[in-house]
Amino acid sequence: MKRPFGYFVHHQGRGHAERCARIAGALPADRPLTIFCARGDIFPSLPDSTSILPIPSLFEARGDEASSMDHILTPETLHCAPLGWPGIRRAMATITQWFDRAEPALMICDVSAEIAQLSRICSVPHVKVLQHGDRGDAGHRAAYDGAAGLLAPFHAGLAQPEWPMAMRARTCFAGGLGIDAPVAERQAARRRIGIGAEEEMVLVLAGGGGNGFSQGPIAVGARSRPGARWITIGRIERDWHATEPANLEHRGWVDTATDHIAAADIVVASTGNTTCQQILAAGRPWLAIPEWRYFDEQHRKAEALAAAGVATVRLHLPSSSGSWQQALAETLADHRPLAQRGLIEDDPAGKAAAWLERLADDLWSERMPHHPHRRSEPEDV
């Protein structure tokens, strides 16, 4: 049996868990995988070689925290490290005890700068999942610079322009990681979700990582295009002042998001990573509206999508009938389905798993790496 992999999964939204599950299913059967997460119910089915070791949340208070130390400044090398939290101590102790007991080949961090740095401090090589955003701060730099490699759950065509070539060379880009391919056929998808073959359908989709879109601007949009059937899935924030027309329907959380995307004539959606990959794979006209996230993650991703020509971007939902009409017209006019589908790879989970296996083999090889600039004799200290 091979040395195990560890995998920390952030439990906000479902994208982190979904790509973890895809990688788990693509790893060799003799590679044990232990997942550390505050929630076990967000994972799809996992192979027998995978186990979940629950840990407390690293950022949600549970009531036994001390508040008398909040005045102590958090150093720039950390992001979320409040003092006096027993839950954080228990989480870190669970992970470090497993490090000592299991002697893992790799620790995959998706995502936490603190756990990435913990792995390095504990002499465990780690792979840091790379996300969009303004992440040039000391905490991210420590996590990235100390990593054995970086894993990007998106295509290299969506890399941010300021990422240096040395960083990209250490990165496995896996466009489409975390989603199901193949994409449903459009008319079959319409039949399954109850949409007529000739109906124009506008889908409004909000992921699970935030508060969703507001009801009011969506109602304005539906009134601006009365001949279309507007359907929302995911979380919607209610507005007391929203005046909804009859062509707007809220379906809430559904298990058929991919069918809804495949069936749509236009998709209005935020730019969470799984949502992005699903829409790109379906090749649908896309009005992308980034939501607030730490480090401007979704805004930087929206910039990358716009630069690649695979989405029409607005910084917020249009606020008038005229602005909705203009945005939707631009979305249809600028649609490039081949460019969208070109950012989804044939087997992203297999690619990521094979890269992780090669990396682990190289790291634990008996061969000593050649360092041409390193002194052969120990230096005096």
C-alpha cells in the first residue's frame, strides 16, 4: 500500500468537496486518501480507499471561544487565526496527529493558507489549490512558495496575467475539474425540467458559497424580456419591494443544475469555480455577475473570463429595464461556444490525479535532486 494522501477541504459552498471527490475517484485504488473537513454531508460518493476525518470549523465560532484576545493583531502571514479558539486547536491537533501516525506522501490544501503552512512546518509536502483573486499578500505567498506544487481547477487560459511563469510551471491546470462531463443534450434536458422546445429560457443561477442574487433586480430583468421564461435556481435574497411578473419562477435548490444550464438560452450566473466550469462545458451564452468574496476572487475570475472572451461581464445585476436589455443583447451577440468548451479538458480529474502521483513519486524517490549552485561542503554557521 502506498503512503496516503491527506486532503483538507474548505466547507463553504460545494465546489471544494466536488473536485476533491473527482480526484479521489481518479486516484489509484492503492493510494489511501484521508479527507479533513468540517462537514461530511457535502461530498458526492467516495471510493472505498477514501475516508473522512471530521474536524471543527476553522472560522465558525461554536460558543466556547475567548474574546479577550481579539485586540492582538493577526500577522500578515496568516488570514484567519483568532486566539483562544478550542475548535481550531482541536482541528490542528487532529491533523498533526494524523501526520505523525500516517506519514503521508502529500497534503492537498483546498483551501487554507494556515493548513498549508502547518503542513510545511510539520515537514509534510503540500499541494496548494490555486484560486483567482488578489493573493499577493504574505499569507498566500507563504502557502504558495512553500508548496511542492500548485493545483488550479481551471484551464491555463484563465490564468491571471500577473502570475509569473515560474509559478505557472509548478501548476497543474485542470479545466473542468469538479464537474460532470458529458453535457446533457439541450432538448433532452428541457424535457426533464419541463421546458418547451421553443420557449426562450433565461436561467439565473447562484452558487452555494454566498447569499445569492437579490429578488428585485431579477424581477426587473424578467419584466424587460416578457417573452422569455425566467427561472432561478439556488439561493435568492428576498426583497420586499420586488414586483415579480408571471414569467419568473423560483425553483430553489435543485439536483438538476446541469440540465437547467444545458436547457437555457441565456445564463445569468455568478463566477464560483464549479458554476464557471458547468457553463463553459455547456457552451451557453453567459452574463457573468461576480459576487463578493475574500480577496476579490470572483471579480478577478470575471476579469479572466472576459479577457478570454467566454463571458459577458457586469459588476452587478443590471438595475433598469434598458440596462438589462443591453446586457442580454451583448451576451447573445458576443457568444463564443467553441471558445467556452475549449477551456474544459477531456479528463481533468485523471490529469490532476496522475500529476499528484508523479509528484509524490518524485518527492519520495531515493534520487537526490541536483542543485548546481549548492555547496557540497557544509557552511560554517
